[in-house]
Amino acid sequence: MILVTGATGTVGSEVVRQLADKGEPSRAFVRSPATARHRLNEDVELAIGELDRTETITAALRGVDRVFLLTRQDHRQVEWEERVIDAATDAQVARVVKLSVFRADRQSPLQIARQHRQVEEKLEQSNLEVTIIRPVFFMQNLLTMMRPGVLATAAQDGRVAMVDARDVAAVAVTALTGNGHAGKTYTLTGPEALTFDDVATALSQQLGTTIPHMRVHPDAVRDALQAAGVATWFAHDMATLHGMLAAGYEDVTTPDVLAVTGRPPRTLEQFAADVAGSLAAKTEQR
């Protein structure tokens, strides 16, 4: 049995779906059964709980031998994930696959990267069989970044080898269900590094309309996120990240998706075709 935390999110829900496709039993750790039933397959077993309540984590781990570890970006993320790791150790779980972030590092200017590295270190010091997954920018982020008919970033001419979250989930599922992944850290990228001008062009071609890339200051990214209700620290992190993208922070490609799954990562054009309806809705809001 595989416990999936963060099961209703972009990656987590795809992990649950792909496990079901492989016939692998999974249990989704969720706060809201109503939300879970809306996002997940009806046949998925649910464990209702809270990361702040250790007893619910312990209950969710009964009969579990593998865990996919993912929690939302929060200043309490380290506390939450370490609680899961401790409970998994007590439950004698064999394997943990953790979704981390690109270049997780204690010295990173990004709080999110520092937090994830702290959890990685906790896992490395445990007796668990561990696989770390570090994806770059998700293609799915484009859907939330687009203002009506406009792709706005502070990335300037920086190139980003963005990856489809479905490919990230595929690597996670392979690591959860296959052998040879213990002690490995996989950096997941798409097949090519593109500027956001390139991205805007690809999206425009898919929709048969013009979606311009609006170049904004990092402060505009921060302000827009805070206006949307995002926590101040995370809004600051995202503004900083955009500046880092402009400087080439994620201008890198790796063979890891292909090496782990046996399939090349999806291209931006493939992603755009698959989400054309959602993209069209964004452009119609002009």
C-alpha cells in the first residue's frame, strides 16, 4: 500500500491516477473528503487527517510500506514533513519518495529551497529507502500566471526548461513501484530550455491568437501574488525566483525523465494542446 500526501494537488492527484492505472493500491491522505472525491478516482481509499495531528498520520500509515511525500508550500512545511518522516519510521515504512524543488540548498536565497533541503537532510539521516525528486518550473504554472490574454513574467530573456507535472508524477510512480531508485536524486526538466517569449509564441500558435509576453518588474510579481492572498514570504520567494530565472537559474536540461520512465518528457507544444480549452478560457477573459 502506498500513502500519497498532497493527494489533491497538481502532482499528487496525478500520482494517485497513475498508480491506479498500474493497478497499485494507494491511500490518499486528505483533509476534505468532498474535495478529494471531486479531484480523485472514486475507487481511491481516503485517509482523512491533518498534518498538525500526528495521530491521523499514524492511522493513515497502517498497512503502508511506501510513501509519496508532498506538502503545500508553507512556512510550516519542514515541521509537517518531518512529522510524516518520524511517523513513517515508527511504522517501519520501507520507502519514501519526496517531491522537493530544483537546487534545494540550505544557502539558497529562496526560503522554499532552504526548507526542502532541510527535509531532504532529515530523510538522508533516516533508515528509510529514499528517492528525491527535484523538478524545475511546472508547465502547469502557466495557467495561473496568465492574466487575461497575457503571459506576465519578470524572467526577461531567461531560459527555463519547464517540465510537465504529469512527467514528474510518472517519475514518482516509477520510483515508488520499481527498484533501483534508492538513494537517487532526480532533477526533472522538459526537453528544451525556452524563453517566455518562446512560450508565448507556442501558446499563441496553439490557440490561433496572439498571447504577448508582458515583461514586468519582480515587485509586480510579488504584489500580484500578495493581492491574490499568497503569504508574504512565498510572494517574495516567487519574485526572487523570477529574477533568478532571468539570470539563467533554470536554463538546464537533464535526461532524468527519460532515464527513469523510459519516455521522453512532454514538449511545451504537447502540453499546450492538452490544455487548449483552459488556455482559451484565459484569452477569452480579455
